[in-house]
Amino acid sequence: MISQGVVLREPGLERHRALGRKLEVISCAVEPLLNLVYHRRSLRVECYIVLLILAEILL
């Protein structure tokens, strides 16, 4: 007989949920860093384009 306070769960279900929460936290932490890298790269490419245009004008 099972007491009313005990809930049967699948052994892997709680672990699965815990891993899902951890992955969500990691994802939220990494996303701003990836955005920063992407924006830096975009800025660098824009600077190279401006320099190429200036070089073309001077030649």
C-alpha cells in the first residue's frame, strides 16, 4: 500500500527535467555572448567596407 504523500514517478523523468532546466540556464547565459561576438564581427566587416570605399576613392 502506498501512503497518500508518496507520488510514484518515472526514475528518469526528474533527471530529464533537471537537465532541461540546466540547459535553459546555459542557453540564456550564452545567448548574450554570442550576440556580442556577432555584432563585433558585423562592425569589423562594416569598417573594412568603409576602408575599401575610401581606398577606391583615393585611387
